[in-house]
Amino acid sequence: MATRNTMRDCCLRKQCSQHMEKELIYGQYLKLDVVELTESTTFLLTDQQIMNVGRNYKKRWCLVGAWFIYLTLSPFQNIEAQKDKASLTAERNKIEEQLRTTSRLIGDAKKNRQTASSQVALIDKQIELREKLVRHHQATIRSLEKSIRGTDTEIRSLEGHIVALKEEYAQMIRQAYRIQLASNPLMFVFASDDFNQASHRFKMLQSYAEERKRQATEITSAQEELTETRLELTNERASVEQALTDQQKEMDALNKDREHRAELLADLKKKERDLRKTQKAQEKERKRLNDEIKRIIEAELAVERASSKGEFALTPEGKIVSEAFEKNKNSLPWPVNRGVVTGKFGRHAHPTIPGITIESNGVDITTDPNSNVYSIFNGTVSSVFALPSAGKTVIITHGGYKTVYSNLHNVEITKNDKVDRGEKIGEVMPLSQGASIHFEIWKVAGKERSPQNPKYWLQSK
């Protein structure tokens, strides 16, 4: 019996020595200052005393619970911030791409000595884009400032969490030393009444060691996260400074554009009489084109009505194409790869000549001479015709809708050809006032004959 007890004692001494060695390693790893130790006493320990060391765990787990809630919510806030940043970046890239196109077209217009009126339309678009970009920079700054406030809050929370963790850790060590648990764990184990109690106390020592290890790891993780968050804050503040610089740069460019526009308008004012004559001639040609497009559309519908022996009705195939066309509203591709809308849809005042009203059933898109023109949707070519001032015009039927492409040359399709979405149909014809395509969308279902604003059908740029 005595031999068995001696063997058990040796086993327990060995395990306790290993336990103390681990504790020393954890203490050195964390390097916490816990010098407020009470004087050593020599009383024997009870199970209740060792359990008192863990009483602060409840308080600590309340802290951990609050911190868990913060960590749970924080990623969602970060995800939202990342989404905002990604959305703003995508929008900025889109605006900057349009600005590059507009700037290049303005440069070409100057080089080719195009009319001041043509340049003003491009300058107006560039001013609109720069104003949009300035508003974008302002939105970016607001988003970054909001993110900075969130990061500041996160840093304060992390700092408070670390302070609380260190305090809990120090309290555990101080209390352990007061009852000699940390300084002499063997005494606590071998003061047991029997082997079962000794085994129980040894397991309690192991739990105590694991808890201290968890605390040390958590403090280290929190400190690393704090370092990363402070770096993130520094980067965000640098981003704000860059956004402010970019905003000022765009404001300066915007002011130059406005000055350039004023110079062009002053030049136009001197030539107003000649410009009025030119504009009247252009409006006459525009009306001629509008009338011809309407006439041809009505002629096409009359043929379809005659073949169906009554009011025009879509075939099953036509209904499918028409419904598919409608479902693609706001997402249809542009008829050219790059371009700027310089002529608006509907009835509106001339941008530079007072007293002149323009009425357009579509939009004018200024682009590079000889740029490829594409069908915006699959359909059937219903007409190809030419006018002296508008080059060739192509009309494509998409069930209950028709699309019109004017100012073309090198047209590669003929009447009744089937075309796919994105298929090349011709090229933009170069003109003295610049290269532009006139584009229209018509709804011709049932008795309706109405031009549609392409702005609400094409992809936004």
C-alpha cells in the first residue's frame, strides 16, 4: 500500500513540475508586470480557495461576450464599407473613361478645325462629366470620413479590451500568489486528504494553466489587431488627403473648361447671323430625315398589316423578340464602342444659339470617324436607304420595336438580313462638323407609333 502511494506521489510531482514549467513559459511570453504580490503564508490550501481564483472568470466571460458581439458586428460594417469603396471606385473609373473619350474628341475637333458649335457640345459634356467627378470625390471623402470614425471607434474599443484583459490576467496572477497557487502548486496538491482529492486538485491546476494560456493568446491577438487597425486608420487618412487633392485638380480643370466654353461662345456671338442660317439648313435636313424615317416605318407596317389581313399583330416569333427587347431595357449596348451624346432626345433649345429650338426623335452620339456601328439587339433589317446629308440609314425590326441608325457608310447588310446583338452593320460617316451617329428607338406595337428616349434603354455610361 505504501509503495503504491509513493508511486502516485512521484507521478503527481512529475506532472506538477511540468505544469509549473509551462506556467513560467506563459509568463515569460506575455511579459506582464504583476509585482503586487502579498507576503507568503504557510497555511494549507482548501479546494474552495483554488475555486476562488476562478471567480473572476464570470466577470471575464461577460467581457468576452461583449467583445464577441463587437467582433460579430464589426465584419458586417467592414463589408459595407468595402462595398461602398468598390462602388465608388467603379463609378470613378467609368467617369474617367468618359472624360478621356471626350477630351480626345475635343482635341480632334480643334486639330481638324471643326466649328465652334461642335466644340461647345463636347465641352458641355466634359463640364457635365467633371462636375459629376467632383461630386464623386465629395462622396468618396464623406465615405472615408465615415470609415475613419468607425476605425477610431474600433481602436478605442480594442484599447479598452486590451486594458481589461491585462487587468483580468494580473488579478488572476495576484490572487493565485496570495494563496500560493502559482508559487507552490505542489503544496496544494500534496496537502490533499486522499488520492482522489489530489487528482481533482491537479486537474484544477491544469484548468488554471489553460485559462492563463488562453488569456495570454487573446491579449496578443488583440494587440496585433490593434496594430493593424491603426495602420488602416493611417491609410484611410492618406486616402482622404489624396481625394482632396484629386477634387481640387478636377475643380481647376472644370474652371478651365468653363473659360474655354466662354471663349467659344464669344466667337459664336460674332458669327451668329451666319450660324443661324447654317442651323436652319441643318434643322431642315433633320426634319427631312425624321419625315423619311416615319414614312418608311409606316410603309413597313402597312405591308405587315396587308400580309396579316388586318391590324398589325406580332407573330409568335415577333412577340418573343419584342418581350426580350423590353426585358433588356436599361442594359442594351451602345451602337458604338466609344462616344459622347452631343444631341439630346426630344424638343429642346439650341445650346448656343438663342431662339432656336431643336426637335429630335433620337440622340446624336459623337465618336471617331469610321468607327464601327453595331446592332444593339438581334432582329431583322427592314430598310436601308440613303439621304444626301445623312449618309445611309438602317432600320432594324425587333418585334414591336425598331432601331434606326443614321449617318453611316460602308454598310455591310441588306434588307431582310438577320442580325445578332453586337453584329457590325456599318461605319460612322465622317462629316465636316465631326463624326456622329444619329440613333433612334421606336415602339410600334399595335396602334402605337412613338419614339423612345434611348437614355432609358441603353446601358448608362
